[in-house]
Amino acid sequence: MGIRIPGRHNSNCRCTDERVEMAIDGALSRKEQERFLQEVKLCAYCSDKYEREKSFKQFLSSKVSRKALSPSFISSLKEKIGKQPGHHGRFMS
Amino acid sequence: MQENGNQEEQIFSEEFLPHADALYTFAYHLAYDEVRAQDLVQETYMKAWRFIRSYQKGTNAKAWLFKILKNAFINEYRKKSKRPHSVDFEDFLAYHDSEDSSYKDLDLNNEIFQDMMGDEVTKALNDLPVNFKTVILLCDIEGFTYEEMSAIIGIPIGTIRSRLHRARNMLKEALEGYAANLGYTKS
């Protein structure tokens, strides 16, 4: 087991920037993710990086504006589809 | 015949329409214009209806619709662009490859980032080149997996990962720029 030195990689650390990003994006298998979370605790540098990247992703998700279409847009869309060749007329519901 | 039609309408209503707002958000950030974004969403649904028989019920409707919308946007973008799109993008990558090798650390605990309005973050995102903006929107806003993004954009997973890494760094730089303009400097 290595020693945590702030701001530096633990000498035994096997984390890479790529693995940190895969972890925050949910791209590791469950087993890999568990192993990663154990390993990251032993390296101050990676643990810090992991927390910052995770926060950044959450920050973006919470700040970027989401749009909503009006019900009239959806009604008009259904109407247009109802007029398409091959359609039997009125769109159900 | 009528039964097939009803089944298709059911797929459309139950599997396609629930993604309308997500598609609109994606289209809006790509086009940065509400009217164009609505046109893109409409075009997407019209195409989805036309090709509904090639869609397999219960599969990934959201990824399928996002792919249609992305293609519609790219076609429109290429028509409007004077220079071929790929040249712009490759020039841009060559420039950024020379200076982007590691993570940029952004201190989100800094009060300026906590106070930053959604509009400023949205603007920073919308200012990114379209290929970079796309991966951020798909991954960080819509939660698609690398595999799904690869299918939507039509590029290998390795390219998705490197593009996402660059895009995040570029966005952090832009946000730091905002903070600096507002009088906050890097600690």
C-alpha cells in the first residue's frame, strides 16, 4: 500500500487520465469501477482529479439550459405526419 | 394494413415522442437558434416516421433519433458552409493537439463558478466548434455511453474519448476566461 502525498501520484498508482474519465462517464465495468474507486483512495493526485472531473460533469449538467417544446408543436407534428403518404389519416390519441 | 399503421403510431407515440425535448435541447445547442432547432426536430420526426419500418421496436429509439437529427444538422451545415467542414476541423485539431496534453484543473469551489449563470455556461458551450460541442452534449447532458455516441456520430470509440477530453478542456478554458473577465484570477 502506498503513501498519500498531496499533489503527487502515489508510486504504486495505476490510474491514468483516461481511466479517470472512463470512471466518471460510467464506461468501466462494475468490477473495474469498484477496483478504480479503491485504488483512487490511495493516490491524492488521482483522487483530487477524479473529484474535480466528477464535479465538472455535474456542473455542466446542472448549468446548461434545457429546452421544452410546446404542446402545440407536438400537435402540429402529429397533424403533419397524419398527412404523409401511406398514413391512414388522423393520428391516434 | 390498418393494424400495422396503429402499431407504427404506437411506436411513434410511446418510443419516439418522449425524446422530443431532449432532441430540441440538442438541436438548439447545435444551431443556437430556436426556429432552426424546431425545424430540425420536425425534420427528424418526419424522417423517423418515413423510416419507421427499419426501426426495431424496443431498441434504442433515443440514439436512433439523435443520429437522424445529427445527420440533418450536418447536411444543413455543409450546405451553408463555404469551406469543406473536414478541413476546418482538421486544422483546428492540429492546433489544439500541440498544446493539449493534460487535464486542465478548474476549481469549481471558486465562488464565481458557483454563481455562474446557466446562460454563461451555455454560451461557452455554444462557442465550441460543432464536433466538440456534440460530444459534450451527448455525453454530459444526455448521458449517452461511448458506444452509443460512436454509433450516433459514426466515429470510433477511441476518437470519441479523445474528442471528449479535448472538448472538456476547451470548455474549462473558456469558463476560466469568463472568470478572468469578471475579475477573478486563477489561484
